[in-house]
Amino acid sequence: MDIPYTVELRRDTGLNNGKIGIWLFLASEVMLFGALFASYILIRVGAPSWPRGDTVLDVPLATFNTIVLISSSVTMVMAWASLMRRRFETFRMYMGGTILLGLTFLVVKYFEYGHHLELGEFPSTNNFLAVYYTLTGLHMLHVFGGMVVNAYFWGPGAKLWKTNPVWFTNRVEHSGLFWHFVDLVWIFLFPTLYLL
Amino acid sequence: MTSDHAAEMSDHAVDIDKHVRVYITVFVALMVLTVITVAISYLHLSVPLAVTVALLIAIVKGSLVAGYFMHLVSEKKLIYAVLVLTVAFFVALLALPVFTHSNGFWIPE
């Protein structure tokens, strides 16, 4: 038996299952990151002194990563738009670009972490670094998770396009919503950790 | 795919061309705002002013992403209801430590 409302919209809400599901999930994600941001505020306002982010962290590298992640949001939305235009090969190009940009973000972060660890700057070194590693680490896990889902839709999951293009387009839209949320979190992490 | 769905996707395809132009505009705006955020940090403003400016720019950037890339500008009422509830709890979560601190319950030594 097919599960209802995977493609067709419910008459009462005007939404399908996937759309309401991903937004409820994102709401829970807001609270997850919210709890960590609240902890950051509490630790920072309670500290006798706190370093400016740019005295410890690499701002040019983080600015580059911000540009990379914003660009990946554009390629993601263009991948969805390509499916809406029924251009599958263009979708593949944009989705591939999104995955590569996500990978670029993680590689930059690898070098950034490596540099700090070489200097003996560990999460246990001080509260600033503990907050930095926790928030950026959790964010990196989200980037990785988003990349896995996007890679599935770029590769094996794409065969659904041939049998049910509307459902496939919905799926890409919903994975896109997650990807944009990851970008949105970084938009707040970047100034609060690196610039203030 | 049913004929209804095919017709629906075809209708959307016309709208999508308009959407793509908006996405490019939003992309340029996000890049400009990123440059402004970094440039302002080099001015070394006082901490309260720097926090205010950085968060205001981040809120504008976040709104652009949520509004246009996540299509919140044209979403259904139920999604708005979920988000209003989420924002209320999120603000309470952030405000709690701030109020606790300002009421003197937290006195760092």
C-alpha cells in the first residue's frame, strides 16, 4: 500500500508529508543550535575576559568558507530549479557543484583545525576554544550529513527521476531546505565566533 | 507521472525563470553583505556596537536565505505556525542566560 501525500498535497494544509516533516526537523535543529548559542552567551558574559575571535582564528580562511557555503546554497537551489525546468543533466551539474563546494568547506576546516591543534590549541585549552570546536564541529557534521544525502540524490537516488519525477523533485527540494539551513547557521556562526 | 502533475510542473517551469533571476540577485546581496561584515570588523568598534551591527547584518543575510532560497516568502500557513512557535522558544532560550546575568544571579569572580 502506498503512503499517501508523498507527492499530492493534503487539502487541509496544502503540504505534502516531506515538506512538513523537514520543517519540523529544522525546528528541532533550531533548538539544538539555540541551546549551544545560549551556552556560548552564558559562558561569554560570565567570563572576566574573552578574546576577540580574530586574535585567535583565521578570518580570511573563514571568509573564504563563507563564500563557499553561500555559493553552495545557490547551486543547490539551481539544482532544484533545473528539475522544475525538467533539465536533468543541468540538475546533475549543479548538484555535483553543491557536493564539491561542501567538500571544499570541509577541507578548509580540516586545515584550520590542523593548524590550531599543531599550536596546542585544544578544546580543553580554554572556554573560547571549547565553544569554537563544539559549535563548528557540530556544524561540520551537518555539512557532512547534507553532502551524504545530496550525493545519494546525485547518484543512486536519481533513478527515481525516471519513474516519478515529481517525487524526486520534492525530495531534492527537501534536502535543499536542510542544506540552506546549514548555510544559515554558518551565517550566524561566522561573525559571532570569528569577528566579535 | 499523471497528466495533472505534468501540467503542474510545466506551469512551474514558467515561474522558475523569474525565481532564478531572484536567486542570482540574492546571491550577489549575500556576497556584498559578507564583505561588509568583514570590513566592519576591521573598524574595531566597541563590543556592544560591533555585536549589534554584526547580528543585524547576519539577520538580513539569514532572512534572504530563508525567504528566497527556502521559499518562506510564499509558504503555507502551517509552516509559518511551526516557525512562530520555534522562534518564540528560541528567543526564550537565548534571553534566559542574559536575564539571569543582568538580575545578578550570575556574579563572576
